Amino acid sequence: MTKPEGEYARFDPEAIDALRPVVRARKHAIVAGHYLAAQAGFAILEAGGNAIDAGVAAGIALGVVHSDLVNVAGVAPIILYSAKTGRVETISGLGTWPAAVTPDLFQREHDGHIPPGLLRTVVPSAPDAWITALERHGTMTFGEVAQAAIALARDGFVMYPLMARVIANKVEAYSRWPSNAAIYLPGGRPPAVGDLFVQADLGRSLQYMADEERAAGANRAAGLAAARAAFYRGDIAAAIARFHRENGGLLTEGDLASFRVAVEPPERVSFAGTDVYACGAWCQGPALLQALRLLDADALAAHGHNSADALHTMTEALKLAFADRERWYGDPRFVDVPLEALLSDDYSARRRALIRPGEAWPGMPPAGDPRRGLAAEGESLAEAASGAPEAAHDTSYVCVIDADGNVFSATPSDISFDSPVIPGTGLCASSRGAQSWADPAHASSVAPGKRPRLTPSPALAIREGAFVMPLGTPGGDVQIQAMLQAFVNITVHGMNPQAAVEAPRFATMSFPNSFEPHEYHPGRLMLEARIPEATGETLAAWGHGVEWWPEWAWPAGAMCVLVQDVARGVLSAGADPRRPAYALGW
């Protein structure tokens, strides 16, 4: 039988290089970690809002439709570009430890661990981060951008597989607190796919903030201030503080009333002509920059996409970056982080020399000390933790580019199964204290007013005259690893954004996990099963502890990325099918 030679036979199969089509647009576009959040933000763009308005709308909506993984009262680090000012800035979106905490509390009373529950609460920061972004760069009111989130909480949304699975896997955790069980185990059972999932109290909390804004009058700035005050000084703050006071927590009215997020310049490195921006050392963002400083674009291209040499080189670069993260990163208000030196040419060259072709570090490599000119200080960390690592469930992401060229990139987070819902509010006050260390000697130790070292870490890449690219993902310690791979796929291997986020991934676990109890699994390298078995065998022969994920593994992250072709004015979007991420554009 001869093959047909018609039109379909002549069609170029390389044009079908992804499961989903690349969403391309000319005016504006958004990618978010859930399709309903993407729709919420896109509606704002279509109504005349800018990228910041739309990003905030989607971010708040993620706290509703992803409330197992993202909390309205959680964290929300933001990095953005303002077309008006021509500058990149970051909004920390990360809360601080309560004033009542003591540096030795968890060593003294909890055997060196930070237990689930109220004691790992830091000040909720997401509401202030969203409102600060609106104040500085938005055009709309809080009520306008929160409208979709309010409706989704009040009226409900249709339960989907990932959230249903997370809740079903965490029934025991949700059952610890009646307020959590009442929402997440309605009728005493986890919701099933297709059920209507309602969060009435959460809807009322968001509506209360919008009502307080409206009561402040027509002045937009006064209204935003009133919405912030409703959360940090009004009825919501009172409910949070009262619950802590009555149940052994540490968070007070004073902690909430005095809190403000930080607005800071970004950290930046150049990679093959592209400026890559990240948030500061209060999060893991600079580790992405450090890893990029250890890589060579031409060498990666020569190795070939996902070849054993390429995967080995990127893995070892990440391990070196994570070693420095473990040694140095913490809240710069409390810790002297030599970030300029860590990103310097001289130090990067010294660390790059520690990447050995065909030979993996058996564990996390030693950290360096750029202040003393040392590429490596001490020994490789070899002691392993017990038990299998649990994949990081938390976090989502949103990025937006509008018609004026404003760019928004944010990674909201915080789970609802390791801390009690504050009764009557639908909110879990941020449990991000789980990313601190009980050891006072650690760079990310507990201290009053100190920020934990955050895994959520949005990024932004700009190649002058060529492209602008916001990118990010959920995934805990996998975040910067997935971001690195997607970035390399686009800038080195020339993939479109959708193909870049769908390409099979790896992740090293050869460092202490950022989450309590900080497990460490030296040498472990996870590979998605679409990577050839022969490649895995080669990596294992080089000393990597290879283990296999399924072909499509949700713990490998859920990359979202937008690429604006500056010359042509075309926006291209990639949304990861590993989770319910979606892209929309016009």
C-alpha cells in the first residue's frame, strides 16, 4: 500500500511541536496557573485595565480557585516593568515573624522543628502586595480587580482534578481544625471533580475590603488605603489576632497594623545578551541568577537539548547555586548576604570550574566564600535525611503584558492544610514560617521581624530590542530549576514558549529542602520518563542518583511564560499542561 501524497501528507509535522497551540496576540496577553484566574485577568485587560490591574485580579482569583495551594492571606512576591518609568522593580510580598517570637523558641520547646499550625504563622503579605502594586502602577480599584475572585468564592467554581487530589491526599491534615474541615471537607468528605466548591466566608472577607474601599469615597488612593486598612487594622485583623490570642498563636494586632511590604530594585545578571531579573536574597530568586552565571549558551547548544552532557551541566550548576543559597541566603535586613560578590565574574568563574564533565558531586557541593576568594569552603554535604521527599504542593503563578508594554510577574502562594482557617474569614494566615530554620545560626533562622527565605520567586528577562519575557512556576525548590530549563529552551534552543514549557524536565534534590523538616537527599536526580532511558543510564554512570517521574509529572512545576517580540509586536504564550495553567491573548 502506497502512502498518500496529498495535502495532509505534505504537512510539516514539526509545526505540531506541543500539546497545546501557542497562544499568539498583538494587543495583550496573560498566562496564569488556573484557567479561571487567567479569565479574570483577561477580562480586566479587555475592560481597559493595564497589566498590573490584570495581574492583581488573576493573583487574587488564584487565592480562591487554588486555595489549597495559594491563600488570599498568604505571600505574593511580584516583579514588574513599568513602561512609564522604564524601570524594573520588585514588591516583596513576604511577611515577617511576629514580634513575640524568640530565636530559640523552636529549639527550646519543639525539638528543633517548626510545627504545623499557628506557630509557623508570619504576617500575611499578599493583600498589601496586591494593593501596593495597584497604588504604584495600576489604574483600577481593589473592588474592580477583586470582583471575579469575590464571585468565584461566593458562588463557587467547579472542582477540578488537581485540587480534588490535593484535598483528598490531605484529609487528615484538613481534619485537624474544624474551620478547615468545614470548607475543604464539605459534608465530611473531600470534594469530587465536578462538584461546586463554595467559600462563602472568603467571599465575604474580600467583599468587606471592597466595601470599605467604596465607603472611603471617590478618591482612588484613599479607597486603596481603606481596603488595606480593612485587612490589617479592621475586622479581618481583629479576627486573626483574636484567634491567635485564644489558641496559643503569636500574631498580634500590632504585627498586622505595622506591616508593609518592601519595594526594592531587582537583582540582575546577563546571560547571552539577555538581562535576567529576580527578587532579592529573601527568596531563592538569586539562585537562578547564580546558576545562569555558571552556564555557557554556546556550550549548551553544542551539547544538544536534554542530552546527557546538557542535563549534567545544568544539574551541577544548580547544585552549586543551591549550596550558596543554603550558606548565604536570608533576609538582608538581618543577614549580610554578599550577593554582588556571589554574582560577580570572578566568583562565577571559580565556581564554574567545579563543574566536572562526566562526574557528579555525590551530594550538595560545598558553598563558596566570595569575600575571601574561595570557590569552595568546607566539605560536600553528605548526610542524608530519612524518608522520601514530599513534592511541594504550594504556589501558583501569573504573568501579563499589556498594549503599553507594562509587564507583571507574580508567584502567590501558601497552603491551607498546615494551618487553621481563621473562623469566619475563610483565610489561612500565612504559614510561610515553615521556610525558616529553628537553628539560630542558619542564615534563614527565626527572629522577630525577620522574613523567611521564600521559594516563590518570579522572574523577568529582557533582551534589549529583541524580546521581553516574564516567567515563573509553582514547585517549591523545583521552581528555579523549571524556570532555568524553560529559559534555556527558548533562548538557547529556539523553542516557542509552549514547546519550551512542555519539554521533559529534570530536578535535582541534592540539597536541604526549603520546607520544614528540610529533608536532604544527596545525589538524587529526578527525570521525566520522556527523557530517553539511555540518557538516564549515562547520568547514573556519572554518579547521579537517577530516579524516574512519569512522562508528565506535576511535581516538575507548571511553567507559565510570555514572550513579547519587540520588533514585530507579537506576544506568544506558554501554559504548562502539567497543571491547569492557561493562556489568553488578543
